[in-house]
Amino acid sequence: MSIVIFLVILLLLVLVHEFGHFFSAKKFGIRVDEFGFGFPPKIFGIKKGETEYSFNLLPIGGFVKIFGENPDEENTNGPDKERSFINKPKWQQAIVLFAGVFMNFMLAWVLFSFGFISGLPTSVASGAREYEVTDVHLVVISVAPNSPALQAGLQSGDKIISVNNGEAELNPINPETLKSFITSGGGKEIEIGYLRGENTGIVNVIPEIGDGGEAMIGISMDQIGIAKLSILQAFWEGMKLTLAMTKGTAVGLYTLIADSFSGQGSFTAVVGPVGMVGIVGDAYDLGISYLLSFAALISINLAIINLLPFPALDGGRLFFLLIEKIKGSRINPQVANIANMAGFAILILLMVAVTWHDVSKLL
């Protein structure tokens, strides 16, 4: 089920991105030869006007073939050259390239906003806010493999409603007090009451002593409440959350790249498609609002990565436009095409490496 949900999210995010390119190209009179749902091999296609809408076998996104995006003799000097991307003003080319990224930011805003309308799970520790958070519980965010919590039966999304060790009961229940309660008890067994959906349950957990001498049960947790807002307030807070997440993601990506150049980078900080399936499964277990938030975060990540000035990405093509604007002439089409092909090959190799790392962690 997690794989299906991941593919649906990926298809939505990529199609929204490609629709941005498609719509803006059409508005500027640029010829769009194909809008593909999924990736080849092609199953069938429907021709409407000058554009073929193809439906392909691999449901991992989509693509748009814009006439003149990859310069050659036909689209540069051919009979339909006036409708070629390469022959349009630089500002129009820039808008077409940026439109996909813009649509991903817009999608994240909409997803966060609908989350607030339906009731968005919000961390109590996330800082000052202009709205009330209700139904606050200590929620299990994730359970470590082979941990005492996993062996006892705790799951992601469980709300911890009671904790005792036979001698004392924990009150209030929050991340700090629970950590202290477990640590002070050493390896003593504790009883945890939880709420899972509409059902309650109790598990007995025997903490294990870590390398640092501290007792732990192997969960990550957060104090989570529900923020349910009116439509206008939801879209306002959704925009603020989108901007905050964009800033945080950009800083995180910058740190990752800087660490890589300084020799301190690690694949442990990167998650590929296989790892994403597991995260989607955890988000789905926590509820639809968590899934909407997670999809919004992926959309923001997709937008920011595409803005990197690297060949084959939208940011790389925008960088080439900037160079052409500064030098006052076009970059040699062969050089641009080779650079984009090389960039695409490097991205594929990087994806294979990250995927292999994800798989090796499961073996």
C-alpha cells in the first residue's frame, strides 16, 4: 500500500510541475508537442490540436516536450521557428522554466492549507502562533528497529495516554518528562497506555541501556495537537508555513552540499525512492493530514532541487539563460545539449547510488 501511495504522490507532484511548463509555454505561443503521463514505453496517446497527450507504462511522474527546448537546426531556423522556445525572448523562456517550480510551491501551499482546514497535526514546540492547538497528546513519531518499543508493540501514530512503573505514574506526559522517567528508572519495566485510532491498549516495555549508560525504549516522539482553522485563516497560515518550510529546506540543502564539498557529507542524510516509501508508510499510519503535510514537503524539496544551477535541472537552464544575457549571444547549442545530457546522466547515477544505499540498509 505504501508503494501505491508513494507513486500517486510522485505522479501528482511531477505532473503539477510539468503542467506549469505546459501552461506557460502555451500562453506564450510556444509549440508543445507532447504532454506525457508517466514515462515510456507509451501505452497510447490522444492528439488534441498540436499536442499529443500520451499515457505511458511507468507511473513515476510525467514530462512535457516543448518545441525548441533542446536547440537544433529545425527548431532554430526551420519553418516553425517563430513558435520555438529557443527563439522567444529571454524573459518568456525564464518564466516557462520557472513555472514548474512555482507550481510546486503553489501545490505545497494548497496542501498545507487544506491540512489546516481539515485539522492539521501541529507540534506544540513549533513556536509562537496565532491560532489555538487542541487535543494535545504525546505522539510516537517513529519506532526504531529491534527496539524494546517495537518488540512491545508500539507503532507510529500511537498517542501515549499513561505511563507508570508500578510505583509512580507520570504526570504531565511530554517528551522531557517521559525521557526523565525512563532514565531515572534505569532498566525497570514501565507500563505504557496508548490510543491507536479509536482503540486503547497497554504495553509493558523494558528499557535497554545505551552506550552512554542511559535507559531508552527506542521511540522518537513529539507533543502534537490539532490546528483546525477557517478557510481564510487556513490559507494565510498555509502560506506562512510554506515559506517557513521553504527556508528550512533551502538551509538544510545548502548545509548538505557544503558538507559534501568539505568532506563531511554522508549518504545517511539522503533518502532515495526506497527510503521515501517507508516514510510515506509512516505518514499514512499517522493519518491523512500527516500525508498531506508530507506531500507538501516533498513538493517544496522538488522545487528547491530543481532550482539548483546544475545542467538538466530547471535551475541549470536558467543559469544558461543568464550567461546568454550577460554575453549577449547564445551558448553553442551542441555545448548546451551535451551539458544537459551529462547532467542528466550524473543525476541518474546519483539516484542509483542513493537507491542502493536505501536497499543496503534493508538487507
